[in-house]
Amino acid sequence: MTVTPSAEFVARHIGPQGNDIDTMLAQLGYSSLDELVDTAVPADIRQSEPLDLPAPRSEAEVLSDLRELAGKNIMKTQMIGQGFSDTHTPPVILRNVLEAPAWYTAYTPYQPEISQGRLEALLNFQTMVMDLTGLPIANASMLDEASAVAESVLLMRRANKAKADAKTVLDSNLFPQTVAVVQGRADALGFEVEIADLSSGLPEGEISGIVLQQPGNDGAVIDHSAVIAAAKERGAMVTIAADILALTMIAAPGDQGADIAVGNTQRFGVPLFFGGPHAAYLAVRNGLERSLPGRLVGVSKDDTGTPGYRLALQTREQHIRREKATSNICTAQALLAITASMFGVYHGPAGVKAIAQRTHNHARTIATALSGAGLILASESFFDTVQVTVENADSIITKAEEASINLRRVDATTVGISTDETTTAAHVAAIASVFGIEGAAPKAEGFELPAAVQRTSDFMTHPIFNTIKSETQMLRYLRRLSDRDLALDRTMIPLGSCTMKLNSTAEMESISWPEFASIHPFAPEHQTAGWRELITDLEGRLTTITGYAGVSIQPNAGSQGEYAGLLAISSYHRSNGDDQRTVCLIPASAHGTNAASAVLAGMKVVVVKTAADGSIDAADLDAKIEANKDTLAAIMITYPSTHGVYDSDVREVCDKVHGAGGQVYIDGANMNALVGLAQPGKFGGDVSHLNLHKTFCIPHGGGGPGVGPIGVAEHLIPFLPGDASGTYSMRDGVPVVATMFGSAGVLPISWAYIAMMGGEGLTSATKTAILSANYIASRLNAYFPILFTGNKGLVAHECILDLRELTNKTGVTAEDVSKRLMDFGFHAPTLSFPVAGTLMVEPTESEDLAEIERFIEAMIAIHGEMEQVLAGDFTIEESPLRHAPHTVAAVVNTAWDRKYTVEQAAFPVRALRVDKYFPSVGRIDGAGGDRNLICSCPPPEAFEN
Ligand SMILES: *Cc1c(COP(=O)(O)O)cnc(C)c1O
């Protein structure tokens, strides 16, 4: 094929080229890529027409298209507030974290030894949140503030067993988007939510928990101690949603007696991003840590007793708890949490507090001017938000807009003005003149925070927040941490089901352009034409790709897409009067989020067995359909299956479920095996989520951000997630799952990918992904048998290496192999999912043949070491497999007395002599760390040995 400039990107995105493809096909015994694909993919699901997408554009063209779209957004000084405040991302953090591949291409730190850098950064985040909230445990981020409040409501309902059936009470002074998301959860699960003005006391009746907000939706900072005491007295739990910056000045929720604190950390250096992605936080009191949603970083020790970080309490993960999981959150917001934590490291407690005080003083100045002019304020006690009663809100908003400032329209006679880190005296003066207040520059007088709400406790006292003062130190700290990690910028990450493909620089470049990044999610529609055009266009292209009738990009992770999609199904059944349809069939091999999402959507999970060949057990499916035929709501299947196989009977499965009145949810996480070849919307799906952070190139960010849009068939369009702004009416009356457009800020990445690839390029990517997976399967099958295959022994875009027989014979576990791969400079494949004792390998189309060979060589070398165990060269305990990974300290040990050489430890293959990665810690003891849970930064002395 001749490469035109426009299609040049396709060739850069796809790893194997020309002769390499022929070599790989020869290994498999096929004469062309099409022949291979035609054999692997069942004919009855193949799409008949090629993807009807615009022709591919070059990197330069797409960047220029994006400039044009960005140029259609109108930038204003954003003083809308409502949970989103402008901030300065320190340039050293912008370039070296948010825009740095070493950070953004990392995977979730499940393999702790190669993730110590981001684990430390996330531990800093937890420590910062714990200090600011005054609570002893905080997790490593939530998806957004509104859904974090919803999770906290569910946590209160689980923890407060004595009030299991009681209602939840939300203060009427919560952000409207928070109320909307919580209400959606409550409707799905069928519990009562009452909205009440808690400043005048608790309502009657039994109460499970209450949610307060500080400052309130109207900006008021009030002393909640009376209502908190009353709640405790009545056996209700207490959540406070608190502004992270305000917490430097106002009493910590923990000090006030709250059980849980939640909020957004966006204003700690993370751009507005038109609403997301931002890291929300969630902190709890002692006793609630074991039912905390999301991921928790903890401190443990490695095999030499050196402290090391790792994710704690992993048994809570959905994969193990499944329908007993209490939350469906999988991907969260690691990259944004890291950014916020680094903002804390950069500014330190004094710097952060100074920002808060400046912000507060600007608000006081505005209040002084407004009240001096005789205007009525919603509250005399506020942090950054002044709400004021006016005759005509619209005319004030318009005047402000003419002065290039966006204010919040609360209602026809109320305007909100929120200050932030970026507010200047000039902005304050401009506000005064918008209100017709002329004369001398206004000065703050009065409006101090009342003593009862002022913070007295210290925060961010750990040395990490107090020792990094210069930019040189900061730069080196960021580099030191990222050097400890293995991300996609150094090595293939062959994680099955995770699709760790290229995140190209051209795709990434536009996300931090101010014309995209500095837009407030509730900016008026006429200022956001560029964003809306990009989003509508992306939704359209995803519609084309999936074969559905419509797409919503609101869900901000795959799990949220599942939840939104299942809600659409329930709403549809209810609209038909089929309220009893609540059973959701889920194959035993499904991703853990499926079952957890079904439970959150109010469905009852019925598990369908897996047949010996890995497909859905047809007899069991028939039996489960028959047993539940009147109550069947849906089946959730993953296609190709989590076993990495194109099951040939998928249409039949869909038909059977439809025949019984159920809907079909196709989990689209494996869409990288389908794009351009088959469309879930055409072969039987009613709804699917996509993981834009897998198939569509949004980087994984060390555990987020993600985007999990859902595509739906025509009849489900009315039930796509609604509007969470309260500002516009997009789709009224339907539950919302996140604010507005969810993680809008990262959508240009997927948009650029699709634009640069075009339909043919995307299809080539899919075909190559299938080729590469089959090549690896074919090369490694003799060493590690491939567990499941489909047509003619082929796999889809990933393959499962079965280690169980070797484990039985040698004692070498899949975990040992994962750790040993680190010594070869690799990130392990997916470990023990979906089948315990196996490794699932997904190379993606982006890995070139040389890198694939390097992986195969490593796996064969590891197999050789297993044979050495069999041959008695060493026992498993004495083997390099069990001692892996090897640190520098381990191999320079002069008292080396192992049964294998230092060379075998460090340089098991030749190429490692030149390019060698050493993890900073040896094998981490996960279980030990769980028994003795430490989830904040340890003192520096802990690392002295
Ligand atoms: C990744 C994945 C999910 C969950 O997506 P998140 O974005 O992590 O919430 C669901 N199903 C499958 C099969 C997946 O691989």
C-alpha cells in the first residue's frame, strides 16, 4: 500500500509493518491478513459495509482541525463555581505529570514492585486528603464529586445496619448535580431520599445518614455542629461534602464529627476540562475502611523488610466480591489525583493556605462592595462564593459576560460569584462595575469566618509537603518517582482486557490547550460551541463504529457505562409496564464490574455457567432463561468473551434472551477486536459501553481517567443518561450518572485517534491486533498451552496462557512468572483473570514485531527456569522465579549464596546488559500489609535500614 501523507499516522500507530506481517502470517499458516481474520471472526457477525467515517487526516491536519474547534469555545474568567473552580496548574507539574508519558501511560498499580512511583504519589494524595478532612483513612480517588457523594450514601447505608431501611436525608444546600446523581442511585436501589433544609434541624422519622455540604450550594459556611450532634443522637451517620481548598481555613469534617468526607480535588491544579476528568476524594473514620469504595494505597514491606507501597485490601475488588461488591468503581482518576497531590507538594501547607486566603479575601471584597451598595447576600459567612439577590439576574450575567466574566445564574433574581486561585484585584473591580458600583477600588471589610467554623488543626505536616521548595527539587522528585515505574513509554504492557495501546502525542496534545481546558462545565451554551461540536461529532463516529442508534459520552468509566446502560434497560422495561423484569444473567467469566453494576442498578444477578471450551454453557443458559422468563431483564455478555475468543453462537445467545423478553448488554471493553469488522449494535446488542481508555487511545493514567460511553439501540435512546447541570434540558427525567459531559476534557484524544485513522485505518488496527495475539499464542503454545480458542484454533485479540499444569508440577505460580517478567523489563500480563492460575496476554496492534519477540523470548526463558526447577537445579524456593523481582541491592550483595548466578538474576537474556530496569523494591508482601493497615505516608525514618 502506498502511504499517502494523510494515512501516514495509521502506519505509525500500527506496530508490525510490511515483512513483519508476512512473517507473522507465515507462522500462522495464512497467506493474507484477511484470510486470517475471515477465519477467526464468525461470518454471521461480520459487518457488510466498511466503516463510513471521514477519510483519515494527518497529524498536522487533525491538530489544525482541533485548533479550529477549540477556537469556537469562548474563554472567559470563570466565576461560576458550583463545584468547579479555576486554578493554575504549576507548569512543572503540567509538563512533567499531566503531559508526561511516564505518568500518563502507566497502568493501575496492581503490580506494586514496578509502580512505586505512582503509589507514592497516590499515598501523598491520601495523606493530604486525610489531613485536610481530619479523617484517618482516604482512598486514592473517586470518579467525580457527585458520584462520590452517591458512594458515600451507599456506604452509610451499609455501615449503619441498625437503620438499614431508613431514609437518607440530603441537605437542600447541596449542588444540584450531586442531588441528581444521588437521586438516580436511590431510585435504582429503591431507597428513600429526602431533601430537607438541615439548617433548621433534622426531619422526622428514621434516618440512615445525612449529607451536608461545606460551603453550601449558596456559598454559605455554617456551623453544622448542632445538626451533626442531633444526627448522632438519632443513630444517623454523617457525610460532609467539603471544598478541598476551603478546608485549609474551615473546620475539618472529621473534627466536626463527620463519619465521611467527600469532595472534588480539581482546584488543586487540575484544569476545569469542561467538567472532568477530576479526582474526587472520599475519606472515612476508623471502622469504615473495609467497606471503602475505590482503591486504597497502603504501606507494606518487601522480602528484605524494606517498606514498599501497594494497593491494600484488594479482596474488596469486584473481581473477587462480584455481586457482593459494594461499589463498581474500577478505573478511577489516578492521574488527576497525582496532579492534585503534586500541587500539594509544590505549594506546601502554607502555600495552599495562602491561595485559600487570597481567594477568600477576594470574595470578601466583592461582598463588601455589594453589601455597601445595599444588595442582599445569601450569607454573611462564606469562603469563595457570594450569592446576591438582584432585580434581574440575566441582565447582570450579560453585563458580566461583556466584561469577560462568567457568573452563575442561580435563578431569575439570584446571581452567584465564585473566586478562585486565579482571581485578581482587576477581576474584583470588574465585578463591582458590573453591579454599577463605581469609585475607589473596593476593599474587604468584615465578612470574616465565624470562630466556630475556623480551622484550628494543622495539616500536611509530613516532610514531603514541607521540603520541596525549588523547581529543581520538584522536577527531580517527579523524575525520581516516574523512574521507579514501568509504563508504556518503556515497555509493552501486554495486559489482557486492558488494551494498552499507543497514546500518540498528537492525540494528547490538545487536551491542555486553554480553549478546551479552561472551559467551565456550566458555561453558557453559546460559549461552548467547539466542545459541543467535538462531542456531537465523536458521539456520531462512535455510533457509526458500534452500529447503534445513539451514544452518550456522559459515563466517566466503563463501570459507569455499565450502570448507565443497565438503568436504560430497567427504565425501558418499566416504561413497558414490566417492572418485574429485574433479573440480570451474567456469565461466570464476566468482568467483576458487570455483576457489581447490575446490583447497583437494582438488578438481581443470576450466574450462567461457562462450558469446558470457555463459551457460555448453552444448556445452563436455557435453564436460567426458562427459570426466570417472566422476570428476565437482561444478559450481560462480553464480546469477544473475556476468554479472548469469538464465540460463534453469540447471535443465538442474543436471540434466546430477546425471545424471553430480555435485553442484551454487550460489554464493549474488547471492542479492539471488533472495530471495522463487526458491530455489537448489529449482531444482537441493545446497549454496550466502550472503554475509550482502552480501544480509543485515552491513556490509562496509572488508574484513570477513563471514559465509558454507551451506545444504545433506537428503543433505548429515550433512556440515555440525562442532564446533570440543572442549566440545560438535554434529556429530562432520566437518571444521570455524572455531571454534564462527564470526562469531556479527554475526549479530544479519542476524537483525534478516529480522525487520524479513518475507517480503513481503524479496521487495519483491529486486524493487526488479532494477528499479533494469534502470533503470540502460536509461538508460546508449546510452552504455555493456550486455554481457549475458537474457529480453527484461533483466538481474538488476546490469549490466555494456562500455567496450571506447570504450577502443579513445579510449584511456580502465575504470580512468580509475573514478578520474574519484571526482571526482563516487562509489565506482567493480566494475572488470574478470568481464570485463576493463568496469564492473559493482549499485545494490541501498536507493538512492533521486535517488541513482541522480546516478550516471547522472556516467556521462553522463564519456561526454561521452570524446567530447571523440574530438573532439580534449584527448588522453587531457591529459584530466581520465587526471588523475583531482583533489585540492585539484591544482586550486588557480596554474600551471594543463591543457587543461580547473579547474571541469571539480572541479565537472564543478553539484551538486558544494555537496557536494564531495576525495580526499587523486591517482592511486596500484600497480605502482611492488609493485616497491619497503614494508608498514609510513613515517616522518613521508616526507610532507614
Ligand atoms: C476494563 C473493563 C471493564 C471496566 O471498565 P472501567 O473503565 O475500569 O470501569 C468492564 N468490563 C471489561 C471486560 C473490562 O475489561
